[in-house]
Amino acid sequence: YSQTWGTFLGGPATQENFMCRFDNSDNLFFIGESSWSTSSSTIANEQITTLGGAYNDNSHNGGTDVLLGKFTNSGALVWNTFYGGDISDARQGQQGGYAKILIDPTTQQLSMFWNTTSTNLPTVNGGGGAYYKTVPTHPSFDGSGSFWNYAAYFARFSAAGALSHASYYYIVLMVI
């Protein structure tokens, strides 16, 4: 093993529970949660890097937001953005653990999944009969943020960061 690069990304607020994946070119994609410290944090010190054609949101929207982005295989930050709604996103909840990321080995599309108590996340109909819900569908969802009241959410991005499909979803977890 030989480390080729390393870095710190973030500001005075907390960034935690990150997951990383590499694409076929060894570019690094990441997703996690970020809390915003309004009294001490600015876009500049959170190091938000926008990219033309990519989904870009440089404002923190609620308790915790998703923070996602891409580094090249040589460690250059290509793009990163907040993605969040009015309450908390990417937290531990009934619908599963923290935020997850998958990369399609053929198309290099990114699929990201997380829990949310937000009711106003951006949604995009992926077309072609793809699953699509514009509101949380969990039967006991109330946005309170308790472990049992999180909704599930997914978003799909191109390798260049363009948002192509985003929806709330609901799964039934069986405890035996």
C-alpha cells in the first residue's frame, strides 16, 4: 500500500459518517452529513466547489445536510455541494444507516441513499416509469427526527454531478 494523496475537507462545523467509492478511473466520490454552524461558518471555509452542469447548492438548509462530491485520482477537488432540506438529512434512522453511495460500473452514474426528516428535498422524475414520490411516504412519518420517523430518499447523479432522478421512498423493515 502506498498513499498517493490525503486532504481535509470541511470547516468549523461537523462533518461525519462519510462513505467513499471509487469509479473506474480511481476518482473518489464521497457522501456524508454536515452540520452548519451559522455563527462561525461560511461557504468559503466549508470549501464548497461548484462545477458547471453539476448540481450545486452552496447553502445549508437545516439541521444536517448531505455533503457530497468528487476528487480526482490525484486528489484535486472537482466538485462538492450541500444537498438538504428544511430539517435533517443523512442521519441514522429506521430506514437504515447513514448515507450510502453506489457507482454503476458501466455508466458511472452515482446512486445515493439516505434518511431524512425534511419534507422539501428536491425531487426529479427520472422518467420511463421510474419510481417517483415527491413527499415522504413512510406511514408514521412526522418529521420529528425520532429514530422511527425518518423517511428514506435517493438521488441519482451523472459522473459529472448532474442530478437526473431524486425521490422519497419507503421500505418495510422486518425485525425477527
